[in-house]
Amino acid sequence: MTKETLNTRRLLCPLPVIRTQDKVKQLQPGDVLEVIGTDPGIMQDIPAWCRINGHKVLDTASGDHEYIIVFEVGG
């Protein structure tokens, strides 16, 4: 298992989701991806994308105008 971080700061919808999707293609099931962004929409968009694509959201956080979603890549 590896843990990766994806910086989507200053990107607006739908780019954070597109970049997340592209990054997940490089990962293996069980890997963990932390997405950090400044668009508050990612707090709804990325968990919804995870549900549709079989990934498990492990944590979400926000503060200081940044939003973080951590999820496990599904099979």
C-alpha cells in the first residue's frame, strides 16, 4: 500500500475530479490518495465520485481555505 498526495489547489470544478480520476489510474487497489484543494465543491464532488467508482472515503477535513479528502482506492 502506498499513500499519495494530489494537489488540486486553485483548480475549479470539474478539474479536481478529473485530476483525481487520472491519478487513481496510476494506483493499485488498497492505495490511499489524499486530495488537497481550494474549491469547496470537492467536499461533495470527490466523495460522490468515490461512491460511484467503488472507492472508500477514509477522512475529510477543511480549514484555512483548504479542503482535504482521503480515500482508499477500490478494486
